Amino acid sequence: MIAHPCLSERNIEFQDFRKNVPSSEGLNHFLDQMKSEGGHDSQGEFTLSLEKAAEKLKKFQLTDPNLFMLNLVACAVLRGASYFSVNYSDDVLRVSFDGQLFERTELESIFYSQEHSQRELAVALTAAKSLEPSTLLFESSGSLSWEEETPSFSQASETKNAFILVEKVSRPTSFFARRPAHRANAAWEFPLQSSCMFAPLELTLNHRRLNQRKFQVRTPAFVIQGPGAYLPELVKVGRNDSVVSELSSQHEFSAVIGASANEWARTWSFVVNGVTFTRPATALPFPGLGGVVFTSKLQKNLSHSDLVEDDNFTELVKELEVRLEEFVRRHLSLMHLDEESTKHWVEPGLQVGKALYERGENREAARIEAWAYGQKAKHGAGRPAGSTNFAKRYQEPLVFLLDFLHWCPTENLAHQLRLLSGQTRKADGELLVPWLSNAPPQALKLLFAQTAPAFPGKLEWDVFQPLLQAALETDFAAEVLQFLKNKTENLSKWLNPSQRKGLLLSADLLHSKGRLDFKEWLSNALQEGGLEIDASLSEWIKECRNKELAEHVVAEQSKKMRIRSLATAQARFSRFLTEPGTHFNAIRGALLAALKETREADTRADLLALFNIFETHSSRSAISNGQPWHTHRVALVIAVADRDWKRAEKFHHQAHQKLREHWFSHLLLADIALAQDNRTTATTHYQRSLDLYPSSSDAREGLIEVSPQEARSELWVARARSQGVSDLESYLAYQDALHDFSHNKAFREWVKLRALTSFAQNRAGDVPTLSRSRWLAQDHEFVFLALTKPAVVRAHLRDLRRRGNYSEAGAARARFRLAQQLSLSVNHPLEWKMEFRDSDETRLELAESAPELPPTTPKPSTKFKPLR
């Protein structure tokens, strides 16, 4: 039901007027009866029996007589008025408007005339009369006065359209009676203001304008202009590059149509002769749109409260649909939309596309739907249409895809193609295949020109490759190959992995076509850092047509780069021993480079452990291969990297299953137990290590560390005394121990002094100035001390444990073990000492007694000497 806007407000006087419409005494019924009882004679005299007319007028009333003002506005519009002025004061209502005047004969016939303006005036006068005013007068060229039961007619003294109504009220007789300060709003004011805001004339109430002078239109929007129809002044609001499109129609109406972002488009307003009737936006088949339609061809019902949905109304709605389709096809589908406009205009576009598809206009439907879905994709909307496969929907699918890619950015083309295919898990290599089936060369060329600039960045190789193969079978294949060659020349280390893969496979393709030397290109790429030898490169090479050639180049370059990196590490390590800290990061970088170029598991384990000496490395890459010494290395790496003592202990025990009778394996188990403050287990393994290898200084000192505190000082003194005076470190420790012990100083202070004086490679009397915290805080200081002054490190580890810092001491001990295994040789590649490598000579799980170390292996000691 279309109703006056005013009736949607909370105004009690207007709420139920629709429900009280007379069923048998409607206006048309009344007028028909009046026509049957009177007529015109040859002189134009009104011969209707006024007594019978008066009787009829008493019976007939509009459901809400206060709506008479709306009929007056409609009358003024039909008479061509340019203004409609209302003045109201002291219970006197005066209305004036210009336009065509009413002759006396017209006024005399208004109650049975079929002319629209006369009928509107008759309804207005009849409704106003039912309010029982003291005076009711309408003057034009003729005059109608209706103070009694029946109206009287005469010639007007002034030729103008004027309506005067004087309300019948009781007034105080006293001159000094108090009058109200402000007049109350008359009941006819609210419908006048609410239902005539779009009236096509200047509407004023007491000199204040009520209706809109201009329409603010947010673009995109469109207007329809019929012959002779009224169209308000429009003011564009929105993007400068968007316009309000103008369409023409042969039907006698005009309209302004836009999205609900416009206040006037939140409903559909039908302005019939200046009076507005509304419908909700959902009542018409235009999703997300609304507008204002100006027409005089629609019919009102008997109570003038609604529009009749007759053939004229249906024809008007169909014409709006036709013009919407025209707007979408000729204007909207050529525009870029912002995010806000997309919300409102995509659905109408899809509606038009669907209608075109159902009519068989497949190509045009593809173009418009591509625009709609492209706008949605550009602003991150969801799936286009459920599981629809758009490649199979159209007779020429590339028409859709080309337009879709024109409107939609290609940052995530693979994702968009999956949505268009209706299969979100479709493989990259299959995304473009359905679109290329039976595609003409010219369409392929357009698609290539549109997508190729995004390769290899936004468009990955797997998605691009089917189009590439199809394009190479056309007459513009030479241009395609030249494009690929230009791309391969731009390889750099700053590209991401997918871009590198695309350029590698492009170079491989160009080699097969005789346009590029793949071996030279790949060698340069590896040397300059454009490609890195890693697991990803190995997988990419599997897809190459020239796989064997690529593998040969990679193997050759890998060997060169690994040797070069190891040599660099050696040279920098040699300098590090004389200038600690200066080249620490350089050694780390060289070892990391060598690690990247290494494929053999044993060699990688060696390098990984070396790398952990200089920087903590993720233990996730340290996985045991079942070889015992390698597994011990994994455990040390875990202890250094994550301080995950439980996991490290698990790996140590796993390795120990094959090295049950090896002294160094027991020593490592004792260290990991002591790191967790498990002194009982540590004592067992230190003792077993010493039993298997009595010369082990580490095992003997470990036993002293876990011995009872009251016996520890005497054990240290005995240990120092047993070394003899030929060993400078032991001699200094012995002298200092005797000196401090004889003065009953705390054993902790004796250990501290011993740490500062026991340097095997320093001359007697040298005392370092290194603070206790510095050697742990700075990596290069720790590694340097571990390699050149191990006694200092061991003393500090004992001090940490005595102070209860078992976690810190455990990590430092594990790292110290790693550093102790590092060869000091600078003339040969860095490698592990023999007792910590996996080889036939060191797999001692079958040994029946304590092993004798090979002659070439240096005797394990707390000191290191360079290998010659």
C-alpha cells in the first residue's frame, strides 16, 4: 500500500483514516449520483437540485478532511501554478496560487466534472466543508462560497486563485481577555509539509518554504526525462570523475534514481501532481535503489490515500526497469566504483546481467557480470556466486575474464580464479585452462597483454604457464619469448621465492627455444645471489626441461661456494684467535654460507655444530641420523640453542646406547646430569669415564665438583699436587691453593684466584682483568676463552654451579664442549677432532677395553695446540 509519508509519523489524527473509507459512498459513487440528478442546459446554467445535492453532501465526507490541503496542491499543479502560498493566522486560512484561472462555469460543474483539476478542487472543498468552518470561499475568475448547506456561485471581483477558510471558534467577549502567545499547529499542516516536499512549485507557509528547491545527488545516479515532465534542479555530490547520467523516455514522467546513500532514495516516492505517495525500497524490483518519480498519469483510490496499481502503474515500473538496464549497459558498467558505491550498485548490475543472460544476450551478460564481480573482488567481497563455474557459463568465457581482470586488481589472481571456478582447492596449473579452450588468437593476445605485466610478482608461474604455452602457438610467439627474456634479465636477490621460480623456469623455456644459454644464466644467478642453492631450488629444477643440465650447474657451483666459504671461515678464524671479536660475525656468516651449500648429512652436522659455537642455531634443524657421535652433537646443539635439558638428555642417552664403553660418552652424560643438578647420576658417569680413561682431566675435575663440600678443598689440593711442577697451570694452581688454604680463606675465593692465574699459554705472573660477567655476556669472549684459556671457563662454570645457576652453567658447559672440539688448525679445512666424529675407527661400541687413541689424534687435554 502506497501512503502519504505523513501517515507514517506518530500523528494520532491520521493513523486510521485508511480503515474508515466508505464502501458505498465513495467520491466517484457520489459524483455519479450527482451527475444522474442534474446537468447543463443550453445556457450553461447549473440545474442540479440543490436540496438533493445538500442531502448528498451531508452523507459524503473524506476519511480525514484535514488532507484537503493536498488536493488543493494537486489542483494548483494541474493548473500550471508556479507558487502555492499558505498564510494562517487568527483562525483564518488563506491560500493563493497562480496558474490557469477557473471560470464560473467550471466552478459550477466541479462536482460532476471529469477534468482532473476540477475533481481535485471538488474533493478539497468537500473535505474542507466537512470541518464546518464559518466561512469557506474559493475565488478565481468565478467565485464559490459555501456557508450554507449548498454552495453558491458568482463572478469574482478579483481574477486570482484564492482559497479562504475561517474556522468556527468561540472567542472571549472581553477586550482584555488573554490571547494565546503562539497559535497551535493546524491539523492540515503536517500532511502539507510531509507529502508535498517534492511538489514542482514554490510552496510556502507563512512565507517559509516547505518543499525542496534542489536535489543533492550522490553519484553514480541517473535521471529519466520524459516529454514535458518536471525535473528538479540537481546538485552532484561525490567523486569528480562520476556524473549523473541523463536518459530519455517517451513516457510522460521523470525520475531521479540512485542508491540508498541518498536520503531521497531510501524509499520510492511517486509524486502525483505535487503530492507524494511512498513505497519501501524493497517493494519494487530494484535491489538497493530508490528514487523520486514525477508523474500525473497514476490514479489515486477513492479516498485519495493511495495509488491504484493498475496498468499505468505496471507500465511505469517496466519503463523504470528498461531505463535501469540502459543505464547499467551504457554508463554504470564503464565506471570504476569506490567501496561505498559498490555496496549499492553491484546488485542492480547483477540483476541486469541475469536478465540479459536469460534473454540469450550471452556476450553482453558476460561483460556486465564481469564488471559487477570485478567491483566486488576489488573491494574484498566474498565468493561471486556460490559454486558457479563462470568458465562454463558463457559461450565466450574470455569476454567475461578479460573484463573481470580489467576491473579487478591482480594482486591475488589465483584466489580470484579459484572463486570464479567454484572450486577453492583447484590446483594453480588448472586455473586458466578452462578459460583458454577454443579461445581465438586475438583474445589470447589481449589476455596475455593484460596479465603478463604481473608476472612474476603478482602472477605466479604455475598460474601463468598455461597461457604462456597457448600464446607460444600463435603468431605473436616471438613477442612472448622476448617478453620472457627481458624478465629473466631482471633476476636479483631481492625477489621472493615464487618470483625466482618463475624466472628460473622462464630461462629453462627460453633455452629450449634457442633464445638463452641456460647454463651460463644459472651459473651467474648462483654466483650473484639471484638464486640460492637450497631445497626450494632442488624442487624447481625437477620441473625444468633441462633438468640434468641444471643439476650439474648447481652441483658445480655448490662445491665451489662451499669450499670458498670454508676457506673464508678458516682465514677469519685464524685472525679471530689473535683479535677476538673483530671477525666473530664474519666467521658466523662464512659458516652459514658453507652450511647452505652442503647436502651431505654428516658434513651438515659438523658445520651446524661449528655454527653453534658462534651463534645459537635453531635445534629444529638438528635431527639425529642414528650415528652415535652425530647424535651427541645434536644433543649439544639442543642444549646450546634451546636449553632443553630433557630433550638433550634423551639424545645423549640414544647415542650412548652404541657407545656404552666410551669414556667421552660417559663424560657427556655426566655433564647433562650436572646441568640439571642431578649430582648422583653425574657422579656415576664421571667415575665411569675416569675408569675408562684415567688420563681424562675433565672427568677427574668433574668428580671433584660433585664431591661433598667438606672434602672438596682437600681433593682440589691433591689434584693440583698430582700434576707436578712441570705443568705451569698446575704449578700456579698448587702454589695459590697452598697459600690460600694455609690462611683458612674460603674455598670459593681460592677457586676464583685459581681461575685468574691458571693459563697454560701465558707466562707466569700474567693476571687477566676480565670481569666475571663479561665472558658470558659477549659471545666472542666466551669462544676465545674456551679455545685459548679453558681453565678460566672451567673455573667460572664451577663458580656458577656453587651459586646455584645450574641452567646458565649447563648451557655454558654444553657450548664449552662444542668449542673444545673446534680444531685450531688454519692450514686445513675446519673439522672435528677424531674422538668426536663418526668413522670406522671411532665406532667403539664393540671395544672390550678402554680405547687407545690413534697416533694421529691429539691426546685429549684441557689445552689446545695448533695442528701441524
